[in-house]
Amino acid sequence: MKKFTFIGAGSFGFTRKLVKDILTFPAFADCHICLMDIDSDRLGYIEQAVKKIIAAGKYRAKVTATTDRQEALQDADGVVITILAGGVHVWRHDIEIPKKYGVDINVGDTRGPAGIFRALRTIPVMMEIVRDVERYAPNAVVLNYTNPMPMLCRAMQSRSELPITGLCHSVQGTAEMLAEWIGAPMEETTYLCAGINHQAWYLEYKWNGADAYPLIRRAIEERKEIYGAELVRNEMFLHLDYYVTESSGHNSEYNAWFRKRPDLIEKYCTHGTNWNPGHYAYIRDEYLRRENDWKHDIEEWLAQDEIDLERGHEYAAYILNAIVGDNEMFTFNGNVLNTGLIDNLPAGSCVEVPVLASKRGLDAMHVGPLPDHLAILNNINARCEDLTVEASFEGDPRKIFHAICMDPLTSAVLSLEEIREMTDEMFAVNRDYLPQFTHSS
């Protein structure tokens, strides 16, 4: 019986989907699903949901739930992390304080001033989890879904020998979107994607072995509904020649081109037709709605007579099957330390590259150099992330100020003195969550 532990299992939608996927693999039909969360109320509901899935599939699996992390991790074969350090009411300051200074952020969960302070709140907790895994489940593979992905993965991987990788939906999701745009069946497409999380690039995108980029360009240029679906990413592609992962709302934050003036926000970040519009207010209200309505949503799902047991496309279940299941090898894009994998990005930074999962564990693949202009943008963001992780370990607020100074969007909008004032205000509102820092920047 294999044991899979979910840390932050109260993330109802994600935990439910991934448990469903895991149980579809024959090697895991009798596995032990252990759910851990600090919120006992949420934990009780997700335990009911997992039991419903097990009963519907007539699986031999068992489920346990606990608020004790050490108990949950004991002898686990796989650990999935989906935590949030500080709730929505803390996160909103990450967005609202920069906005007061003129830095208009959309989601703020990956990089920039908002992503940096989210990382500072989360890194200490992630390191506690890693130390517990080392002690209670030293043979486990650790799969992280918590943002900000690159900073958290760099922190964990730089100070632990555990097999750890970070997983994101954006690579496979964007690949499927591009295939749909050109009318290609997904199974007939192949791609090579590499860079940093939420800003990786499809260095190759092929349909039946032929370069599909001319078809993608034609679809964007000639079909208004396609161009309008991803305004920011389509503009980036038309000018940079390679398509980037993650949505336009996110990517509008990671550079200096789209959010530094109100007219640019109106033109590129407000009217896209895909999910994640450029209005922070929409994202804030949606998060607050989930915070208030989660119990109703769960009870509604639990009341359904039938549930979908079909396997989805999340990487985690396939990775676990490759390593501790039937050992069917699986290639995915994961977040790992740059140990010479991308030649022209900083050594030791967190990069997103193809990774092979097998009974050997996790083997990241050498990609080579990125096109120089793409590497410049990735390099700036990766260096800011590296500096943030160092500052978190050292408790050095001056390094946080310097990291925010170099953020592309922030530096396009504010002076150095304005950045210092903004950073100090963000430290002040986060003080209770940052015990490693004893003074401001």
C-alpha cells in the first residue's frame, strides 16, 4: 500500500481532482490517502469528498485526515503541497499597497513586489515541511503546487537533497490552447518548452513534425477572436517570436510593457476574453467569494448523485505512478535548480524545463541556451527571485528592497525612493508573518 500525503488538503477543488487521478492508476487502487490541513473544518469536508470518490470508484483505498503534519508525513511515498501562508485578507495588501504607489498588479502570486512578499511569508513554512519530510518520509518525492513557484522551489531545493519539483498548469494548458487555435489534435503536436515558471517559452511547437509557428502567427493575425483572447501574450509573440506560458493577466505583470500606464492597461489588460482579466478587483472579489462560499460549494458537490471519475491531465498523478507505481516513464515540465540546464540563465536559479520521471526519480533535461532576447527577460526575473530567497534565509530587508528595485514593472513606474517607501509599508503590514526580519529596508 502506497501512502500519499496532501499538505494543505483543504484546497478542495485541487485535492479532489488529484485524488481522483491517483486512484485511476491500478498500482494505487489500494493506496492510503492522508489529508493534512491546519483548518479542521475544511479537513472534515475534504475527507468526506475523498471517501465519496473511493466509494464511487469501488477502490480499495483508505483515507485518513489529521491536523498533525508529522503524523501525516510518516512513511509517505509522495507528498503534495498546496498551502497558503496567510489568507486572502493578508494577500490583498500585496496588491493594494503597490497600486497606491502606481504599480498596478493583477494577480501578484509569482513575482514582483506582491510575489516577493508572498514568498517571504511562505518560505519559512515550506522549509519546516521539508525538514519534516526529511525526518519522517526520507524516501518520498515532493511535488509542490504552491506559489510563488520559482522562489519556493529554489529555497527548498537549494537546502535539501529530497527529490523535489514544482508543478504548474500553464505549460500543458497553453500547448492545448495553441493546438486548438490551429485545428491540430493535441496528440499530433510536440513541443520543447523552457524558461522560468509562468515565463517559459515554446522553443519549438510542431504539428506532425512540422513547425507550427507560421500557423499560430496566421491565426493570431487573421482571427480577431484569437488575438483578443490573449492580448498580452499574443503581442509578446508577435514581437518576440516565441509563445510564452501562463495567461495574459499574469504575464502583464512580469515585464515593463503593458501595465506602466493607464492607457496601456486599458488597451492590453482589460478586454481579453480568456479567464483572468486585468482588473485586480475581479481577482480580489473572486478570492473573497471563495473564502466566503467554500462550504456551500463543497456541500453542493457532496450532494451530487454521480461524480466524474475520469483521469485528468494534472502532472502529479502521472509522476507518482512513474516513480512509485507501475514505473511507466513520464515527461513533464517541472521547476528545478539550473544545474547547467539552460546555459544562459543563472546557475542555481529555479528554471522550468522538461523532466523525466521514472523509477530512477526525477531527471531534468539539458535544454541549452535560450534565444538571447528571451534570456535577458528571464534573467532579470530569475535574479530578483534569487535575491529574495537569499534575503529570506538571511533576514536581510535591504536585499528585498533591491530585488523590488530591479523588478521590471516596478522599475518602469517608480523612483528608487518611492520603491523604498512602498517596500517599508509592505514590511509593516506583513510584520506578524515575517519573524526572520527585525527591521525595515
